Amino acid sequence: MTRWILIADVGRACIFGGNSLHGYMRLLRRIANPKGRAHRETLGATAPGRVRKSVGNVYSSINWRTDPHEIETKRFAQRLAKLLERERVHDRYGELAIVAPPHFLGALRNLIGVHTADALRDCVPQDCSKFRIRELDKHLKTILPDFMRAEANLVEPVKPATTPDGK
């Protein structure tokens, strides 16, 4: 059975996958979301507007109803949820684990479809998106012990070099 691990935050996501019979999981896909790390001004938001009170020369600021970063969080979560649902329907994976910061994990879990929910085995509310692969490999074995076999690695094992005579 193929297992996938989605490691994501609002700015990027990585999907690792592998067959449970093999001893490794490889990086299948990187998904970037540059708007997730952008400043408000670049997201199309300007300073809150001002409104004049009906009496006198008093102005009050109007707050944003929705934070632009929150909108980007929901957009990226929706994009990932659609991807996971589409790949699950096409039987690309059988089991799924998601590792993401708590706020993003909550947004993503609210948007996942029925097929993805059936395959979801574990959710870990941690930000692991900045880990290097070697560090991530060790860390995932501690936070997902039932999902990651002890001998499984995130990178394919290096095959030993052979000499020209085949030895």
C-alpha cells in the first residue's frame, strides 16, 4: 500500500510517498505558495480605510473584515485539499499523514473531501516545513511512529557502486 506524508505550511508543501513494502519514502512533489509569505501590501491590501463621523471633523479607521493572510491560508489549503482528493480518487495513495502548523492544519482538515478523510491516518500539529530532509527523517520517526516504519527513510538508499568486472 502506498503511503503519503504531506508536510505543509502556508508558504509551501512537500509530499513524500512510498510503498510500505520498501524501506524508503521519496519526495514526490514540492508545491510553492509565495503569496503565503507575502506582505499585506503585495496581497492587494492597503491600510484600513477611514470614515468620517456624522458630527464634527472626527475620522475613524475601518478594520479589515478578513485578514489577507487568512484568505491566502484558505486558498492554499483548498488547493492542497483538491490535489489530495484528486490523487486519492485516482488511487495514487492508500494512507495519508499530514504534518502542518496548527492553524494551517485546521484549515486543511476543514476542506478535505470524503475520499481523503477515509485515507487520513494521522495529523500532527507541528511546523516541520523548514527541516532538512535528514533532520526531517529522524523527526518524523518520532512524531509518526505508527506511520513511519523504523527502517524507512525519506530518501532512497544509495546503491553500492560496482566495478567494471561486476564485483
